[in-house]
Amino acid sequence: MWHLETATLDAETVREKMRIEQIWVREALEGRWFGELRQACQSFVDSCAVRVTGTVRWRLRPGSAETQGIVAASPRYVRSREAWERESIRADGPSSSWTAAL
């Protein structure tokens, strides 16, 4: 799931989620499973998970798993700058196009 999180959540959310997960683990290990802090951490993690969708493909070998591909349903970052530029130009329409006099 980590691969999809980094593709669909912004960097600040991922950073805070990692910090919250550590608090969650500490609370659970110290026997406060039903405590308010652990439940609050769980709520934050659950709210992040709602936005994480897609697939991750791995190649499994004895003793290892290699990531082969990550496809996020709603990627946060540009995957292809060239495709993004073409789409941006198309979305702007002919009114924003310019020509240079030679």
C-alpha cells in the first residue's frame, strides 16, 4: 500500500501519516488499544486510506518481491510531462495560442 500512498497522497500527508502510525503502534503495544489517542490515530489513517486506490504489480521470487508497476486511479503527481503539456494546451483552446513572427 505504501507505493500507492506516495502516488495518491501529497508529501505532507504521507509524512504526517508515518508519524501518526508510530504513535498508533506505541499505543497498541502499551495496551491502550481502546484508548482515545489510538482511536484518533486510527481515524486519521482511515481518512487517508479512502483516497488511496489503484494497483501495484510485483514480481515474486524466492526471498524477494520487486515492484514492477504502480497504477494509481487518481495520481497526485504528473506521470508524463509531455502528455500534461499537450492536454494543457488543448484545454486552453485556440484563444490562448500564440504565433511568432519570423
